[in-house]
Amino acid sequence: MTRIFSGVQPTGHLTLGNYLGAMRRWVAEDQYRADALFCVVDLHALTVDHDPARVRRLTRQAATLLLAAGLDPERCTVFVQSQVDEHARLSYLMECTATDGEMRRMIQYKEKAARERERGGSVRLSLLTYPALMAADILAYGTDEVPVGEDQAQHVELTRALAVRFNQRYGQTFVVPRATLPAVAARVMDLQEPTVKMGKSRARTAGIIYLLDEPEAVRKKVMRAVTDAGSDVVYDREERPGIANLLDVLAACTGRDPRGLAEEYDSYGALKKDTAEAVVEVLRPVRERHAGLAADPSYVDGVLRAGAERARGMARPRVDAAYRAVGL
Ligand code: ADP
């Protein structure tokens, strides 16, 4: 059976980008067609300055949202990364497989490091080695497919390269995984800065739709979205990034094609209005189920405990084999 692994970082409140780019497919397809693991990758949240209590709170909220979005613990494994030691254990072997040049070429590292420096902060070494931990997350489970948004494609490519290199040097140990990207909304852009991806850890929040936003907040953010010069609705991600982004979001929420949708609108206002309502409807059940689950913390705890145990059992033999293979 196909093995799937993917994760989400508790570095902020989950966004519409996380949902449309990744979670939605986990819920609608992946958990039914494969043996799938979904993880709140809390160790990754320590790569930038963080508040411990906030990380703990966001980890819990992210896990609750995964269940609220529709992941069924009877069908897939939902767990928290730091509860399974194998991730950190294997990460070290991945650091011993990768080169520093490879790590420095990662776009996410360059962008986040530049942001930290702009703020006058220092760059944590773990921000550079982040892809080694991510490779470990994926390879520990013999993963075939990694359903992610476009921004993570480069890290999955590096993971593939590390798996191949390790296997060649130390003998067949890891499955070589591949990224699967969504057909629409692989990169949801910030509504205020449509050339930048909608990211949960951005400081300015007016252009970010959070999964737990109230309907009124969603409507306000969409209606205030920055649009491009001109007034005709065309799908052009280069020249008209603002409108293309709204069309992508509407298309992803309604199962339509963004180019086909463009032909149906002749004003930005009508497009925004329909997009806002479509997003409100997509998020409504998630928000409602989240409220119910948040009121039952012991249920969520139980799911995460069982998930971690199952994940540990799956990862352990492969990580042990990797340690033996390198001579330990
Ligand atoms: P973030 O950038 O919000 O911290 P994560 O690193 O936690 O995102 O990513 C969780 C998943 O959500 C990944 O598969 C990532 O590719 C996807 N994702 C994140 N932001 C977006 C976006 N704006 N558009 C599409 N997918 C996204």
C-alpha cells in the first residue's frame, strides 16, 4: 500500500494556504487511498525565535484542526513529531549525508534567514539544517508520496537526493519519495501582497485568512484584497497576481478551473464577493468541528498518544537499520 507522510508547522495559526495547498487533499483523498501519516512538526517550530507556551498551544490547535478538517484517526495516523524520538535520531544521519552547500541553496532558508537578519536577530543553525529534519520525517516511514504545496517541493527534491545518496553509499535503506502538488492553489498568495505566499508566520496579518477566522473577518479580508490595475478579469499569474490569486482560491473552493471562472466575471467586486462566500462555506464546517473538539481535550490527547505510538512502531526498525548501515 502506498505510504504517505506530510506535516504542518505550529509556527502560527493555520491558514487558507495550508488548507487549500495541503490539508484538503489529505482529508478528501490521501487518507482513503493510502496508509497515511500526518504530523504536527513542532521541532521545526524551534528553528526561529519562539515562545514556548505559544508553540505548545499552537501544536495542540494544529492537531485539533487536522481532526476538525476531517482527518479520521481510524483511517490515518495523526501525531506530534516531538513525541516520536526517531525523527531527531534520523535527522542527525541526514545531516551526515547532506552538504552545507545543499542546505544553503534552499530558498526557504535564504528567505527566512534574511527576514531574521532584517529584524536584527541571529539565524539559528537549525534553520539551515531544517531540510535534514524534514528528510528524516519523510524517510523514517518509507514514504512514497509527500502531498505538499509548491513551497515545499524543493525540500522534497533534496530529500530524494539524500535518500538516493544514502542508499548508494550504505546499502538500500530508504524508499525514494516524491512530492505531489495540488492541481489548483499550489501556492496561495497573501491577499495584501499577492507576490508573496500566504504564510502563517508573517508579521502583517491583513492579507492572511486563518482557518478559524469568523465569517465577517473572512469577508472583510477578501473584499480588501489588493487587486491589479485594470478592471477586466483575466487569469494571468505574472501580470495580474492579485486577481489570479482570487481566481485560484475560488476555483479551489468550488472545484472549478480558474481560467473558466475568469470568463464568467466582468468586475472585481463580483469576483471578490463570490470568493469570500466560497471561502466562508469551505471553512464553516472546519470551524464548527474545531469548537466541538477543543471542548474535549482528552479525546484529542488520546488520538495523539495512539498516533505517536503507531508512528514510533513504524519508524523504529528503519531508523535502527540506518544506524547499523552507517556503522553504529
Ligand atoms: P507555513 O508556510 O504556513 O508555515 P508549513 O511549512 O507549515 O506552512 O506547511 C504546511 C503545508 O502547507 C505544506 O505542505 C505547505 O506546502 C503548504 N502551504 C503553506 N503555505 C501555503 C500556501 N500559501 N499555498 C499553498 N500551500 C501552502
